[in-house]
Amino acid sequence: SGHGDWAIDFPLAKNTPIYATGSGEVIGLADDQGGNCNPAIYPNLLDCPDGKEGNTVLIDHGGGVYSFYGHFATVTVDVGDMVTEGTVIGSAGDSGWAPPGFSHLHYEEWQGFLWAGGKRTEPRDLHAL
């Protein structure tokens, strides 16, 4: 399912490995947000005590391109790790603000660092970068 032109949700079985979409450096993550925030209980996603995206990974691919992954069951990388396309970075889950049992990957691509004026863009094939 999509979020307009800026993100994709991939339904996956819980604990399905998630792979980096391209080479880069892990510059951010949350690996302590494993709880689920049922939207029926937390209608405002900002009220979720386990972070709206749950366990997450953020990769800097260089050239102002970043990829963001959310709702992991587990995170298997650390900040500072260098990854290549296909490196396992975690596993699918329903952490954060998601329907309970909706195990999936939330995926975004950014042009520029989102919290410093960057913007979400339509995800694309990063292996050519």
C-alpha cells in the first residue's frame, strides 16, 4: 500500500529479513521501540509511546539521498555500519503505530536530510547510485 508518492508499506510475514536498498552508512536507528501502538487505542499517532514508526533504520547513501525503514521487529545494524545493497538491516514487524499483527516494512526515500529541509520523494531503485 502507498502513502501518496512518498512511501510504500510492504506487507510481510513477521521476522522476514529486511535488506538495505543500496550502499551507504547507517546514520540513525531506534531498536528499543518494539511495542505496538494500536490506532484504535491511540487515534493520534504522535501519542504512541513506542514511536510512530517503531523500530527504524536510516541510511545515508551519499549525494543527498537517504532511505528510511520503519516498523521493524528487530534491528540488526548499528549506527556507523557501512552496508551494501542486500545487507540485512532488520526484520519486519508491527512496532510503532500500526494495526496489531500488520507486520510490514514502511519504506521512504528522502532527497536531503528530512529534518533539515529535505523532502520525501517517490522511492526508486537505489542500487544504481
